[in-house]
Amino acid sequence: MKVSVIIPCYNQALFLPKAIASLQAQTLEDWECIIVDDGSTDNTAEVAANLALQDGRVHMLQKINGGSASARDLGLKHAQGEYIQFLDADDWLEPEKLARQVALMEGENLDISYTAYCSENSNGHRTKPQSVKLNLYKILVHWGLGASVPVHSFLYQTDFIKKHRLTFQNSCRFREDWRWHILCYKQRPKTAVIPNYCGAIYYQNEQGKTGSYVRMQEGNFAFMASMAKQLKGTYKFLWVFRISEELWIWMLRMFKYRSTKIAKSILLLDTGWTIAAILLMPISFWWIAVYFIKTYIAR
């Protein structure tokens, strides 16, 4: 078995068939798909079971709701492939993605590879391929600010995950992808990117933007507070710098949405970290300014 595809799924009956169809269209046919139904309250389990009946490569596991991190970890325990592909139920892959990445990883003996990705909204509008050359510094300091990549862009060598005992589980149920890649890149993996091929499609739901930004801000600060306790040495300084960047984003969101929830989200941070981050804000301002110019003005 070449690739194990793990799909955590909570109330995604509407989108799941499209994700599975994108796997069935892969030019590399040697894959298995593990759908982990995370205690869905809609008919996701029924849809997944039917998909499994139609294609023997598709399997379904069920668990009590615990979040996508625990669902991915359960999938990892049952995976049989040499490589691991994570895929959310409302995203999908382009047909040559698995074949291209497996060939690259076997040819260069890589631990991790990833492709460029495109975002698509509910109106069918798709962005141009987006890519960035990642390293641990960028993941710590600029993830979410021009240096983030969706998890389904990646392909991981299973032995690499097992060797370093990598898991998604964490006491903080926010930003598990960000945490996962910090842990991965702390192991100094041999990595390569396919920059000009959009292998992963990231679906963006345009509904409820204000609410999603409130949740995003709360999630970022909750995760930053949790991760701060796990970092040491130079990583701590880099993390303070990233928090200082987030404080600029926080102020801009307060100005735009005038939300008391966004305002109160800063209380999720430890006071000492907040003060240190505020002191670095004059420096981090320049990165935020460049990010906004590139993202909203120069594109």
C-alpha cells in the first residue's frame, strides 16, 4: 500500500463524496482512504458507509466527537500505507497529486513533500497557485501571515511519523495543523516542494465571515498561549515575535468588526507574554505592513 488518506469528518455528508471522488480520480491507484466519523449528528456515517461499499479502498471508523486532531490520530493508528495524506472532507486533491509526490519522495528519499495549493469559494472562483518554501523559522513566526500551507498539500513518510512519535493530540483544540508542522519541522525533515503544481484545493465558505474571524482570533490566542508553555530557548523569542504580529491583526479586527469577543480574546494570553509581545510590536509592524501590501494591494 503506497498511500493512506485520512479524512476526519464531522457533519460533512454534503462534501464528503467530492473528496472521495478526487481520490478515485488519482492517477496513482494504490491508496486506501480512512474516513473517521467524529461523532457526526447528520447522515455523514451513512454516506461514508455507502462510499465504502462502492469502493473497497475506502474504510470508515467511528468515534465519539473529540475534534479533528483526535480523529486524525485514530486514522494514523489504522493506516497501512508507506505515505500519509491528510484530507478534510470539504477539500479535494488534483488527479496527479499523489503520483507526483510519491515519485519525488522516492527519488530523493524525502520525509515530507508538499505542493502549491489553490483556494476556491462557494461561487467556484479559484485563486492562482500559492506556494511558499517552508522552514521552522517561517512556521513559528509567519504561519497564517503569508507562510502557511493547508495540511492536504503535504505528503508524509509514515516511517518519519512513527520514528518521531508525532501526533495531533494536544490539550488545546485549536490550530492543530500549525502545531503539527512545528513538531514535524523541529525534527529537521528532508523536505521538498512542487511549487508550480496546484495539487490541493482548499474550499473557503464565504458565509458567516464575521463569526469565523471571531473564532479564528480566539483560536489563535488560545493556541499561542498553549504552545508558549512547550517552547524553550530561541523558540520562545520567535514565539513572542509571532504573538506581537498577532496583536496587530487583533487590533485591525477589532477596528473592522467592533466585536467585544475579539476584544476579550486577548485575555487568553498570559500577561507576561502579552507585555513582551507589545514591546516587540514596533519591530513586527514592518512585517505586518509588508504582508498587507503583498496580500491586499500588490496582488
